[in-house]
Amino acid sequence: MSDPERLTRKIREALAPCSLGRWPTPLEPAPAFLASLGLDALWLKREDRSAPRCGGNKVRGLEFLLADAPAGSVFVTVGGTGSTHCLATAVHAAALSCRVALAQFPQPETDASRAVAAACDAHATLVVRAPTRAALPLALLAAWHGARRFGPRRWIPGGGAHPRAVVGHFLAALELAQQLPAPPEAIVAPLGTGGTVAGLLLGVAQLGWPTRVVGVRVAPAIVANRWRTRRLALRTARLLASRGVRIAALTSRMLFQLVDGLGGKGYGYPTADGEAARRLAAEHGLTLDPTYGAKAFAFLLQRGTCNVRRVVFWHTFGVPCPTPEPER
Ligand SMILES: Cc1ncc(COP(=O)(O)O)c(C=O)c1O
């Protein structure tokens, strides 16, 4: 099946996701950046605008991860104090009359991570913060046990990195094909737990595009790496096959470029390159977060590594919603 629209329908019928986002997310040309980046064309895929309540790249995956949970379920998941995965899970689970318990490890404080942490406190039913990264397993145990008193529990892995969620990102690539007249030379996205890039790789393979997928690593290599990303993609193709949907496999000829955006200090710390990218973006009215978007956008400023001319930038960070809606 090659028609992206028909394939999307078939997958939605097979996996029955719930409805949390507004699709398609806008694809915006960004001509103001062309001169400074030395590109012929740049589009921004506005995943940050995926939902009015709490947008960002995680919404696509959550439509599949939260599907079929009975009202009253408690989703338990894990992430940094500034994790938008944690926040998006809390906000969107609440919209389905479910709750969320979070186990979190400390993350460097920036305006963005502080805002996300405050919003997590406001939206999640239970937040257990580990004092150090090493203490995360204990925090996770406490969150898992603590969640029991609120309802039946379901586990969601960190970052929502699960084949069901990757299906959502695969559909994003099919959506992109309906918005662009021709394949871009590159799609640039932050690479954290890998689900987003895994879905994009599967999408590019399915579309038969010659496009390079550039994953800019923003988390430690043990989490954000080529092997894990490919494995997620493989498991996603298997999941779809088990539901009667065959999609193209990744091939070794595919252009998957992994770039280190992490810098010396680690996850969540702003980098000099990222901050330069953030300033440039801000000059043109684009707000990037320091942990994900700024580091990925910085790739476009590196003239040495960037010999592509027509690029889609995956804009993933949705600005957090500060307060929950009042309970009725
Ligand atoms: C704003 C934002 N962008 C990008 C990513 C990376 O996505 P993935 O974990 O699917 O690699 C994340 C992950 O948490 C995120 O919150």
C-alpha cells in the first residue's frame, strides 16, 4: 500500500488511537532563515502546535499509548524534572479521566525546565522526585507502589519510547508527504529516547524518499543511540505486521545521520552552540527550548556537516500549560 492517506486510515483502524491532538500539524516555510543558514528551503514542522492543551511531539505517541485505557487508570512513567513527556502524559491522561504518577530525576534548571516541572506538579496525581539520578529506581518503586491507591496501573516507558508511540511518529512522516511537493533533502529532529526519529525513519522508508534523517542526540548515548532507535523501528514494523499492516523495512542504504548535540555537560544543560541557535531563532520569532530544539537547530548552523539545501526542521517543544482545568 503506497498511498499515505490510505495507509494512515488503515493503521488508525487497526490500532484505534484516541484523539488528543489536532492533525495535521502546520508545515511552515521559514524563508527568513535561509540567508543565515545557507539553505535553499527550510520548513518548520510545528509539532509544538499538536494540541491546544499541551502540544509537542509526545502527543502523537500518547494517542496510541493511552488508547483503550479504562477511565480511572493510573499511568506510571519516568523522566527528568523538565520532561515534556511526563507533562504531556499527565495532561492528556487527565483529559481521558485517567491519572498519572511520575518518578523524576533531577535536571539542570532552565526557564523551560522550571516551567515544565511546575506544570507537572499541577497536573500529575503523584510526583516522586529522586534526589539524585542514582536514586531514580527507588523513586520509581515509590511511584509504582503509591499509584496503586488511585486505580489500576499501567506502565509507560521513559519518553514514551514504545512501538505503539512510534506508530504515531510514522504517521507524522506520512502527513509530511501530503504537505510537501517533493521530498526534502534532510529532516532534522532532536533524538532523545528515539521514538520520534524511529517513526521518521520508517516513514521515509515507506515513502521511498532519498531523504537523510538527522537525529541530533540530546540525551546520553546509552539512551539516545542508533541501535536503540533502529530496534524501536523494527519492533514497530513487527507490531504493525501483527495487526495486518505491512510497511517497508529500514534498509542499510538509508541515510540516518546521528549527530552529537549533547555537549560536555550532559542532558538538559544548555550548550554554547544551542544557545547561539536559540538566539538566531528568537531574532526571527521562533522560540526554541535549550534541551531539545536549540541543540537540534544548532546542527543547521554547522556549515561543515550540513551540505543539504532543502530541510525540514522538526519543532518538538510545546510551551507548557501552567494550570490544570478545574475538576467538575
Ligand atoms: C520537546 C522534546 N523534543 C524532542 C524529544 C525527543 O524525542 P524522542 O524521545 O522521541 O527521541 C523530547 C523527548 O522527551 C522532547 O520532550
